[in-house]
Amino acid sequence: MNNAVKLLALAAALGAASGASAQSAGQYTVKVGLNNVMPDVKSEPVSAPALPNSKADIGDDMQPIVTIARMLTDNISAEMDLGVPYKHKIYGAGALEGTGKMATSEVLPPTAFINYHLFQPTSMIRPYAGLGITYAMFRNETGSGQLTAVLDPGGKPVTFSMKNKWALSYKLGTTVSFKQDWFVDVNVIKTKLKTTATYSTGQTQVARLDPTAVAISIGHNFNWKW
């Protein structure tokens, strides 16, 4: 959580500046920043044959994020979060606690939101809440020697794949203007995500990932006439 604390501290410092930035109906917004994804993993054991209570945990990752939005009204916006894949290290848990890194996997989670913004378009501070849908696309799943030693000792290197999934996401955030048409955005997103890993040895493993993401971005409002 240290990265999340640093992001929030930076946002508070930037928010001390003054300014006004209108976020009104018909305007577009582009935000660029950093997003720290922190999975809250609750995994089921690997299916037989495997050591009982063989579970998994997943590490955090921070990557750039780009957000494009349009104000549909003075208070409602449609928004799309985009970026590069997050690369997460997968560790042993349960009976595999302490075995170290078992694998890595990348995930690209584009998310579409509908947000509701409080206060007037010219307000310096505008808290908002959003409901969205995420499509988690897993790729480049790579097992380590530890994974092979656990699932197929002495056998061929074990590979695996994770199932792509749709998931609901919830967002709370605020924007703080610091210059005309420029603002800082800080938000927290919770995604309810459950997926299944399938190993080349035939075993499967279901895991609820439920990541929390904390992002800080610099944004710009503009009018775009077609």
C-alpha cells in the first residue's frame, strides 16, 4: 500500500493550488497518470492431484493509465480507462507459503464507467462516484521452475492459462482544479473479479482476485467540435 499512500499525498499537494476548470455538458476530458493495482486474492486450492491446500497469492503492479471521458450533462460523464498491461507476480500460499514466485501473468483491464459528479461545473473540487464494467484480458502467463516442481516434479515445464472475464467495477474519486481547464484527479476503483487458471498438467484453480486500484492523474478539459 506504500505506493497508494504516495499517490494520495502527491494529490493533496497539487490540490493546494487554486484555479477554476469548467466540467460541463458536451466537454471532453483526457487524463494521464499512474495506476497502482493491488489484488485482494482469495484462491481455492489447486484441484487434484496436488498437495492439499495449494493456494496462490498475487503481487501489486503500477502502470501508466489514460482516461478519456465526455460530460453527457453537467453532472454525468461517460468514461473509458485504458493503459498498458499490468504484470503481476504469482506466489504460493496455503501449503505453498514460502515457496517464492510460482509464475507471472499480464492482464489488460479496459473499463467503461458512468460517473456522477457533485457540485457545479466551475467548482474547484468535484467529488464523483462511478459504476463500470471491466473486461480482464489475461496474457503471457509464464510458470517458473517452482510451479513445475509443485505440480509435475521431474516433468516438463508446467504452463497455464487464465480465463478472460467480465467484472463490475466501482469508483470513488475527486477532481481538483489548479489552472484553467487543468485539474488533478485521484480515484479508487474496486473490481469484483473471479477467474480460473488451467494448468497443462490438467489441474485447475479458481481464484477471486478483487483488485483495488488507486490512481492519480493530470487532466485537461476541452471542447471538440465534429
